[in-house]
Amino acid sequence: MKKIIIICCLLIISSCKDFGELEVKVKLPELLEEVSGIQYSQNEDAFWMLNDSGNSPSLYLVSEQGELLRVLQINAQNTDWEDITQDQQGNIYIGNFGNNANKRKDLVILKVNASDLKSNSKINVEKIEFYYPEQQQFPPKEKYFDTEGFFEWNGFLYIFTKSRVENEIGRTFLYKVPNKVGNHSAKLISDFTTCPDRGCWITAADISKDGKKVILLNHTSAWVFEDFIGDDFFSGTSKEYPFYHTSQKESITFKNNTSVYLADEDESGTNRGRNLYEFQLQ
């Protein structure tokens, strides 16, 4: 009997250790099996979420307990939605810029006005189009121009690219575009490399409520940047938070300046994934 108890305890400890600093909060609704973006809303005290390409052009409001509170139908195509963010006025932004093959010329960020977030009708959006001036070929020889992470801050939208270049998988380029309707040339600010492996590519981004921390997500860890100068978020210090747990993590958000929530996609045929996680910054 003692051996059985000891074995069970070891299994429990091992299971917890596999998640590193992550705490599983809840299993997300089945509608979010390909969750690709998450944004905590202080007004709602809940999370706005979206799915990526091939899914309905909808936004989902989900409580921390996993309850689906609201579904918004967006009058736009989900070509490849990859991230979601919100400004201080409560407007929502959808990053329709997934670009696996680096062939797209229709990169766009969709703005959902705060006044429409309780609408029962299909919602019209404003379009903030942009392009990377460094990209001259479609596709280019070196595929640096896929994108899965961004956030809004001080009137600009900050975009973090996802590299598909061998031995530079963890490299990301930081760009910014003005938060206004139009077709903008994205301005390159700087770049950063986490690690070379496939699990290192950048899949989501956010900035803390006080604007002092930026966080980037990959499948195995998060990177936090602080003490930066202006909006060159890579100019200060960086720290990696390893999860010791690999899954298709593609969405991350600050709830406050130290509490971070993230989600991963469902792993087909298993009971893994489609979880909402929390971890605390030190």
C-alpha cells in the first residue's frame, strides 16, 4: 500500500513539474479548439479570444472559469487571424496577418470599435493595412515575414515577425505602424533572437498595463523585456521563463503587471491542449 501511495505521489509531482511555472486554470470551450489570440479586458473582467485561419470570423468572450459569455460576428474574412489586442479606449484589434508561405500582399489589422462590443449584429470594422518595405519578393528567399504577435501602445501597433529561416527560427523583427486607417509602410525598429529551434518561433505578444514589460511567447517558454528605451523593446534587459512543457501555445495576455495568461490549441485525438494557463512574473 505504501508503495502505491509513493508511486502516486511521484506521478503527481512529475505531472506538476512538466508544466513548470504554468498553472492550468480551465479547459476552454470546444469552439476554441484553434485558439490563436487572447486579450484580457478589464471592462469585462474576461478574455477576448479568436481562432486562426479556416474558422469563423468571430470573437469570443470567455470568463476565467471557462464560460462562454458572448460571441461577436465580424464582417470580415478570417484569412489567417493570429492575435488580438486592445487599446486604452477599449477598441479591439485583430491581426489578420498570418503568412506561412510569405506570399501575402493583403496584410491587415482589423479595428473593432468599443461601442460595437455588445452588438447582436454582424460588426463592420476599420482596416489598417500595412506592408514590410524590406520584402521585395513574394515569397522571398529568406522567409522572415510571417507574423503571429502584436499589440497596441501609445497610438501605434507593434508587430513581431515569425521567422521560418533555418537556424534562425527564434529570430523576430520588431516593426510598428500607426494606429489609423490606411496602407502603411511598417517601420523596422530592431530584432531579437531567442533560440534556433522550431519551438522557439514567436507566436504571440503583449505589453503590461503600465507599459514597462513586453512579453513574447513561443511553444516552450515566454520572454520578458524590461528597462527598454522608448519603443525599442529589445534595447533593455531580457529574461526567459521556461515552461518545461511543449504544446501549440499561440496566445498570451497580461491580466495585470505581473499575472500572465496564455492558451494553447487542441491536440487532435488527445485530451491535451485547449487550456487556459496562468503564471506569475518574478
